[in-house]
Amino acid sequence: MLGDVTLKRGDRQIRPFYEAPWLGDDSPGQAGLIGHMRSEFPCVPFGVPYAPDTVEESWRQSLDTPVADYDPALDASDDLLHGYGCVAEWTLVRQTAHEIVIALDYPVSSSIARVVRMIRADPNSPAIDFTLTVHSRRQTRRPIGLHPNLALPSIAGALRVDPGSFDFGIVHPAGPEPGVSRAAPGAIFVELDKVPLRAGGTATFDRLPFAHDTEEIIQLCGVDGSVVLADGESRVAYRLTWDASVLPSLLLWISNRGRTYSPWNGRNLCVGIEPIAGAFELGCRAGLAANPINERGISTAVPIDPEQPVEIAYRFEVLTD
């Protein structure tokens, strides 16, 4: 995981990314990804299995499809939260003054053979370039995603999200936090400032953080591969760009003090800006099966050929004045 990032613009030292507030405090230790969640990381595969009875009706068959119907080669590493790469020890391949390359071999039972990650600081501008390369042992498909997390400002509505053009948006079909999330599960929308609510009406999701405590996840499908976030509190803007032909959706994870249990404790304030080919973070089964997103023509998994690894380039930058 990328962590402790400072980007320099002129005389300013800018720290755009979020790191979990429980890191290094006296909260009970957490297993897996949650125990060391930091600024940015890749997810191969993306998500974690959900039970069919936790989602609204139109999604249940997608989560209940027998594994053998679409990929008999799934194994236990495919069911880890956001993939084996989030919990395993990577190996250093190469390091220079501006670049680092690390790699991870997946378990021999996995259809994924190896993942290679290049991170390069641009020496001429406040930006970081990334490349994620995924090798497979056999012809397969997996939901794949990128997981940059930005710290949200303290003033409600101070961060403006401009996702560019997208075909449609859809609300997380499970909530995602029962009794807390306000968006209408599974609802379709076409404007980010008119997201349907469970109680009726709509709300704007392009201005963050919310004034109320909540936990929300929405997916923007058929995106153009660029999102700009302008922070009016700190007077700085960021842009994330990626190859939308591989990752055609943008997931927005809005963690707005809505989780009150440990280690979140009502203090988590961040937005995940996550380019994905996936069905939310519902895991491999939902992403590989027919679902309400790929039925509308938006891919929810990436084909991977052992003879031709998948390479995904992306860039995060501070925009200059």
C-alpha cells in the first residue's frame, strides 16, 4: 500500500490521501486489510463475497449463481477482502530515486499467477504515475479495481466531485450500512446531484462530506476515465486518470462517520475514488455472473490471458493554478 504521501506544489506541502485513524492508536488490532488500510492500493480481485439475502431483490440471483456456472477455478484467495495482494508480503523488484517496482506471486491454486506494481513520482510535477500488471495461470476473468482513498475536509460540502461523463449510476444494493445508509439500494440515476434516497426524493452526492453521519457506496458506470476533486477548504484540486476501456466504472465509497463500531468508532471520514471493472465490492461471484450492471453493457470483470498480461496505467496529480 502507498502511504505517508506528500506532494509539493510551489511552496505548499500537500497531503491528499487518507490513512485509517486507528493506525497506531490503542484500538484493538484488526485482521487483514482493515488492520493496515492506507492511502492507495490495487485490488485483485476486487471485493468480498456477500450473502444473497443481504441485497435487494434484483441482485440476489447474481450472488446466488453456482460457482461452476461461470468459473470453476475460483479458490479461497478470491474471497479475501479486495484480494490476496492486500494481506500478503510483496517483494522488491527495483528501486530508484523516483520509482519503485514490487511484485507478488499468488497461491498456486489461484488463477492469478503474479501481480506487479510500479509507482513513480513525477520529478517535474506534483503527480504519481502507477502501472498495475496482472498475470494469470489460465484463461480467466476477475473483477479488478484500484483503491485511492482521499481524506475529506472538515467543512460539509467543501469537496466537489466532478466524475466527467458516465452512462448511469447505481446505488449499492445492500445499503451498505444497514440502518445508517440513506441512498435507495439498487436505485439507478443519471446525475450525481440527484441520487435517489430510501425515504424518497434525491440528494446531491457531488459535494462531500455530508453534514449527517452515513456510509454510502455508489457506482458510476460507463465513465470516461477521469475524475477531478476540488477541495474548497484547502484550495487544492486533484485529478485521477485511468484506462476506462479496462476499468469502465468508478466506485465512490463515502465513509462519513457512519460506522460507530470498532475500529471505526464514528470518526472515519474519507472518500474512496475507485476505478473498477466489478459489481460494487460484491466479490467474484457477483462480478462474473449476469448482474444489473453488465446486463446494461458495462463489464464487471476483466478477461486475463496467460499469454498477454493485463496492464493498467493510471495517474494521480495535483492540479496547478
